[in-house]
Amino acid sequence: MRSFLKLALLVAVTVSMFGCAHNYYNIPQETLEKKVKTVGVASLFTDADSDLRHPDKSSLVALIQTFNAKNEKELTARLRGTGTFYSVRPVDGDPNRLFSTLLQNRERREDAGVIYNKYFYKKDEVRRLAAENNLDALLLVVVNGITRPEKVYASNLLSYLETDYNFLAMSAQLVDRDGEIIWEYPNFKKSMPLSYPMLLSLQYPDFDEAAANLSDKVDVKFKTIAGITKSLAKTEKSVSNGPPVSSVYADQFDDIISLMKKYQPLFGGKKETAPAAAPTGALEPAHPAAPASAAPAPAAAPAPVAPQPPAVQEAPAPAPQGIQEPGMREEIVPETPAK
């Protein structure tokens, strides 16, 4: 029994060490340490032209901008606390103007089973901003709308509705002073299966209404602006002893920062060599296209309803959040568009 416990402890420690000993950057850590010492964190951007389907879109966009401004300093503080970079400081400037100036285009992507919005920035503008602020790299974070399939359970965990839901998400990139992507979120250097948690769901399935009407049809409705505000307004203590930070933002910041920490070589071994090339076809952006327009909300209905929602199904047990596959590591690094 004692030998078994020792073996279990050894396995747990080894797995833990392998989990930490991973480079999430697109360049070797030795190159990162030499090349990037000072990082500027831009104000959180809001992509009003992304897939935001809420019927009161203007109020939603204004709400996002307000909470971005309240919580953006926390991201800078948390990145500084990792010690990954010599200096981390905010980049001043109006976020709407800066986003408009830097943005080249946005693409809705599905890489390695992850649906997300990928952003591409004008390299000349990145160089100018980096030079003006004496920076080696810029961290650019965008709050955006995305629609993706999800399985949502009723409160009794006996029923669920699997269909498309509209979410708030965060996309982030660390670009060097030449505009090259050296790190991104969602991150494709993680262990498989990949995960990409959403910032906040904007919709919910109304199981109670279906039950009250003795119906198998479950409507998908949008949360009210008041309800979204309450979700974003829940706070927790700041890591820098500053103003309380939104718990929703804090969770997202934690996930982002966990993927920006330094690589720790196992057992004192040598640092990793250059990352392997990503599979062909997952790298190049598609032909630049205009941002996808948001789906119009039905005019006659009090709240938009998902088209042809499937009937309520009986689930023998709560399903996991994502499809689980055998543990493995796979590095997939989407490239930036050709110069």
C-alpha cells in the first residue's frame, strides 16, 4: 500500500511538472528573453462590428466599454506579477480610436476545433506605436461577440439543449515591434484537447417556460441588459490591492496570464529549440473579408429565438464541458497574413 501511494505521488508530481514545462510562445524562450523586455498593454478593445446578436446591441456595446475601462488595469498588474518581462506598462490612448487605427481585419476561425475571432493588425501602425512608447512588444486584447454550439443543462441537470448560443469572448495577441505575432489567445500550443472559455454567455434556454407550457420546444432567449450588468458587476479583490475587479474579467485574465508564464525546463534540462512548424492549411488567413454581420433579431418576438431549436433531450448524466480525447500534445500556430 505504501509503495502504491509513493508511486501515485510520483506520477502526480511528474504530470504537474510537465504541465508547467511548456512554452506557449511562438518563439523559443531564449529568443523571447533577448527580444522582449518591455511590454505595453493597450486599453481593452471592444469590437462592436463582431458577432453581437443582442437586440439592444448599442446598450451592450456601451456596457462592455464601461467594464473594459474599469478592469483593464488589472490585466497589466497580473502580467507584471508573473515576472515574465522586465517591464510591463499601460499604453495610453482612446481604445476606440486606437483599435480603429491598428486593425487590418478580423476573421472568424475554427482551428483545431476551436471557434474564435482572429485579429490582424497593420504592421506599420504597430511599429509606430511601439517606437513612440519605446516598447519591444504590445499586448492587444479584444472583447468580441462569437456564436458557437454549446450544450446547456437545465437546473435539474436532467435535460439539456444543444444548439448555437451567442457569447462575449476575449481574443488576445502579443505582437513584437515589427507586428509579428509571438503569442496569442486562444492558444494553440496547449495540451490537447484545447479549451477556450468564454467571457460571458448572452443567451439561455428557457426550460421553465417549456415545462409550464408542457412543450418539448425550448426557446433560446437573450439575457436582459440589466442581467448582463449584474453578472459583470460581481467583483473580487484585485491582486494589486487596487479597486475590486469584475469576477468575470478576473477569470478570463487568469486564463490568459497562465499561458504567458515562463517556460520551466524539466529537471534542469536545456531550454526548448525553435517550435515545430504548424500543419499546412491551419496557418494562413482566408481571403480578407468584411466582418460578418450580426444576425437580425426577429421583429415580432419579444426576444430572439434560436432557429428550429431541437427538442429537449433526456441526458443520463451531465456531459463534460468539451469532447475529451486521449491526452496528447499538439502545437498548432496559425500564422499572420502574408506581408
